[in-house]
Amino acid sequence: MLKASGLGTLVIGTILGIVLWGGFNWSMEMTNTESFCISCHEMKNNVYEEYTETVHYSNRTGVRATCPDCHVPKEWIHKVVRKIQATNELYHKLLGTIDTKEKFNKKRLHLAKNVWRAMKSTDSRECRNCHDYQSMDFDKQEGRSSDRHEEAFDEGNTPKQTCIDCHQGIAHKLPKGWEKAAAEIGLKR
């Protein structure tokens, strides 16, 4: 009788574990889509509209980087950490911190600096999901781009130069005061 009870508990525990784990992963993936990101009017009416005018949205090759491609890590542990950090965004959604264009623009520099800091600290990890120095053909780039990329590649780890050092505003408008803010963060542009 005791063995049957223990086996039943094990089976129920296993099933419950699978359901909970599956539900957790399902919710992680459902919140990792562009449609989820722009379900908030704050994103859809501000940064998403800007993004649709960039090369990351529409280009000659048809490759599109979506919101999560640039703002959510691919590696599971980093993704979970980012999702936990995003709970702060939900809190501010409830408060209405940036629920109008005016409020958004007032906070824009602060929001940009947060993204730039994160990208600098992770060596622009999300950029590298698609862009890789090893895969770049410097001969096919414009002269200035080629020179800058080769310098950054040769510079290596001392001091570290990464994508965000030069590519702020690549998918979104730069806020007023961005140059000073970028320098304060230590971006090298």
C-alpha cells in the first residue's frame, strides 16, 4: 500500500512538473514575440513606428530583426534574467509612466541609456546573434565602415569596443542629449 502511494505521488509529481515546466516555457516564448511587444500602445506608437523605417525592418535581403531579436537574449539563463527585469516594465505600464507620446519622449533618453548600458555590459550580445566579426567581409563594406570595424576587431579586449559604441540609434531615433549621455556611459563613438 505504501509503495503504491509513493508511486502515485511520484507519477503525479512528474506530471505536475512537466505541466508547470511546459507552461513556464510556453509563457516565455509567447512573451518573446514582436506581436507581444507591440501589444502595448507605448511601444507600438513610439519605437515600433520608428523601427519600421529602418534597415532592420525592411532591406534588400528580406532578413528582419524583430523586437526580441535585439532586446532579449537567446541563451536560456540570460533570457530568464531579462524576463525578470521586464517585470519593472510591467510595473511602469500599470503606473502609466510612458503612456503618452509626451511622457515617452520625456523619458526617452533615460530609457535609451538603460539599453545602451545593458548592451555595453554584454558586449552587444543580441547584435551578435546576427552580426559576427568572423563573418564580415570588410572588402564589401563602405570604406569608413570597413575601417571602423577592423579597428574594433583589432582592438580586442583592451579597451573593449562593441557594436553599441558606434551604433546607437540604428533602429530607433536618438533622443535629445544623446551624445553627452553616450559619452557618460563610456560609449566611444
